[in-house]
Amino acid sequence: MPLDELRRQICDANRALPASGLVRLTWGNVSGIDRASGLWAIKPSGVDYEALRPEDMVVLDLDGNVVEGRLRPSSDTKTHLHLYREFSQIGGITHTHSVHATMFSQAGRALPCLGTTHADHFHGTVPVVRALTPEEVALDYEHFTGVAIVERLRELSLDPLEMPAVLQLHHAPFTFGKSAMDSLNNSIALEMCAQMALGSFALAPSLAEIPAHILEKHHLRKHGPGAYYGQK
């Protein structure tokens, strides 16, 4: 993929964040990678979304070196980098502090699958990632955030495209996808599922999770080898 196209895609995804309702101020970032070249791009740190232009996106390699870009990359760059290095199937990453998903993150509560909306996007309970240790925070906070996310997904034997979201304890959600925009869509779905779960528990505090056979049917009709949702 040409670098100008990569920058355009990542710029478009970041500029879509405010309209998605997921962010306030500059509380979020999207990145995406071109696996053929090994280059990836991310939002510059602290720049207002409306002011972003494709040429503002910071392009890096998988060693974390800036290849092109005049601005400092997002403060979460090392987290994104570690995820790209550890999971070759990931094509895009979104990090926001969306209100309802962040409530689950701050409370340290996994997001259970209560209905088919959740099952359509996430193959079961969205897990909580452990808090970082004082040593990890002092040594390299953003890198070890990525380490903890990878550790948790592997502990649970989860594919990040089957479970394209995690809830970082004391922090906020991260979502993954086949592309930058796909990861953003997963963030939108996660936020909606978190909001619906909170409302559902308010109505029925002892609500049980969705039966496994319904979860599997809804997830696999969109994501399995025999998927039939949408158009070919």
C-alpha cells in the first residue's frame, strides 16, 4: 500500500472518532498497519481531530522507528507497536476512553455476553487485563500496557480477531480489527454493548449470560467459515 493511502486511511479513522461519540477532547487514537511493507501509522499526540490531515499521521516501522512524520506520535504508540508485533492478524487498533466501556475497565469488571448484539461482534465475555506493577509503570508504562494485553489474550487462548476488545484495569478499552476502520467499528460496538449491559443489569441484576448455542449461532453467522451475513 502506498504511504499516502495508509496515511489517508488512518487520518479518516481518527477524524471519525468524535462523530462516533467515543471520545471527548483528544482521548483516543487509531492506528493501522500495511503488513506487506511492515509500516504502520498512528495519530500524532494531542492534536485535535478536526485539525488532522493525512500528512500529520506518523509512520513507523515494526522496530518503533519513525519513518515519516514531523509530529510526535501518540503517547500510546508503544502499546500499539507491541500488539502489531505479537499478533500478525491485527490490521488496526483503536484506543478510546468511551464512557460505558471505561466504567467496566475502571471497575475491573469483565463485560459478559448478555445478548445477540454482543455475540455478533465479540465471541464471549470481553476480558479485563490486569493492572501494571509499579516496576512496569516506572520502566515503560505504554510498552507494558501492550505486554499485559498480549499476556491476557494468550492466557485465555483468545484470537484478537475473535475477541477484538479488552478492558484495561484502571484505564480504558482497546479494540482490534482487520483494518483501522474495522477496529474503530469494534470500539463503537463495544461501547454500545457496555451501555446495554449496564441498563440490562439495572433492570435485572441477576441476569444470566446468553445461552452458548445462541452465542455461537450469532457469532459464526458473521465470522465463521460458513458465515452468511451480508453480501458476497
